[in-house]
Amino acid sequence: METEATIATQASAPASSRTLTRMVARVGQVRELGLLVVLLIVVAFVGVQQPRFLALGNIEQILQSIAIIAIVAVGEALVILTRNVDLSVGSVVGLSAFACADLLKTHHDLNLWLVFAFGCALGAALGALNGVLVSYAGIPAIVVTLGTLNIYRGIDFAIAQGKQVNAYDVPDSFLGIAAGHVLGVPLLILAAAVIAVVAAYLLRFSRQGRQIYAIGSNPDAAQIVGIRKARIVFTAFLLSGLLSGFAGVLWASRFALVDSRAASGLELLVIAAVVVGGVNINGGSGSIVGAMLGAIILGTIQSGLEILRFSPFWLQAIYGAAILVGVTVDALITRRVQRVLMAQRLR
């Protein structure tokens, strides 16, 4: 079965050989298999040290914490596949979380569907601003989103004014969302799984999904064949913001205590998860499945370090190292593929 990386290769170089296509597909499959092996090693190591780590209740708590990260990682993956990056996702999650929690604090009887709609709309608006500046103003994404990371966080501080929203300030029905189950499956995990499946399907089978890979693989060639790069990139940032806004509502529901510092630093964890999951930082290859596996691995490591009572400062070092390792592996894979492609052309 072809992977998303195969689609990228076909879109950017339709004349490439079947051998190269199969090689790219195999690389993606091996990468995801390697992630599963790493996950099993981490779980086994921590489980031997602390058997309670393997308790069903603890595993459920870990997956619920990872679910919010994974939802944001799906949006981040879409952006990175287009050769861009969104550094503002943590601030968007934090601002959406506080805005929605504060809205419920002042309007206790507000319909929860409206709260989710408000959070998603807020996130989409913030993501759209990023998209306009990157796609139509031509400003590099790293500059734009580094600026909006601080702007959105500043707005959060201005709205909060040192206040916080506690569990008793919001209705129990809102807090029950994060604690809810559907057919025995935690709602947070189910939401993350549904979003991942839908995103993976659209990337693989929709025209827009193929265009995302084509832009990331070869932007110039994509424009030559008529792909509207600006519109696709804008859409990727819009979806990233929307998913971050949705995750912000879930964040407020799960953690109850929300202030202006909510989700601070989340962007580093999300980007690390996406890169570790095999999404090439230079765009054009990777999969939603890989990004989800990356989120699960880093979330499991975080929980493992906490249960083993390691210093939390190790987490930042691990996230940074994970990004470096992921980028290095992608660079080596890219060079190998390029050498094979060159050899094919010289024959």
C-alpha cells in the first residue's frame, strides 16, 4: 500500500521510476514501524521500573493527555507539509482555552455547542491571520508565527488581567466533556482518533491533499501545473488554527484551572512530535499516522519521566533532542532518495 510520502513523490516528479516510488513508500513504512518499536521499548523500560505505569487507568490518563497534543499536531503537520511552520499553536490553544472558560464563567447556562463553535472560530481566525501574512504578504512563516506567538499570548494576558478560571466557575457539564466516555472509549481519545482518520483520508485521497504534498515537494513545479500555492498554504494555516482552537476548548474542560499561561511551550512539544513522527521539516513527505505516533511517544516519555521522578527540565532537553534527531534522519533519507533518483536519471 502506498504511503503519503509516495503521493508526494508522484506529485512532484510524475516521471520518476517505480523503483524510486516503492523505495519512498518503504521508507515511510519502516519509519512508522521504527516508531512503534521505540514506543514499546519506552513502555517496557518504564513498566519494569514502575509496574503501576502499565495499569489500565494510568494508560488511559496518558492517552487522554496525549489526545490534545495529537489534535494540535494534526494541524501542525498540515502546515509543515507545505514547507512552513506554525509556532503560534501553543498561544492559540491557551487563548482559546481561557476565552471559552471565561465565557462560561460569565454565561453559566450557555449551550456547550456554542462554546465549541466560539473556540473553533477564534482559533480559525487566528490561524487565518497567520495564513494571510504568509501566503499573500509573502512573509516567512517562522517570522510571522514567532510574532503571533507573542501577540496572541499578550492578548491572553490582557484579557485575563491576572485572573484565572477555576472548576467551580464553569458548569459540571463542561468539565464532564473531558471525563466522558463513548462506548467505553474516553471522549478525548475518540475525538483525536476521528480527526486523525479524517485528516489522513483527505491527505491521501482528496485533490487538496495531493496538492499539499506537491507544494511541499516542489513549490515551483506545483505552480507551473496550476496549483494555487497561496490558497493551499492559507488553508493549512486556517486548519491549524481551527484545530488549535478546538484543542483549547478541550484543554479548558480537562484541566479546569485555566489562566493566561495555559499551554505555554506547547508548540515545542507539538513540533517535536510531528518531526519525530516522520513529517519532513522541509515539507512534501510524512503522514498523519506518523505525527500521531510521534505525539504518543513523546507523551509516553513525559509520563514516564514524571512517574520515575526525573526533573522536568529533562523534558525540554528531550524535546529539543527529538527535533534534532528527527531532522537529521529526514536529511539522511532525503539525500539517499536524491542519490537514487540521480542514478536512475543517469541510466
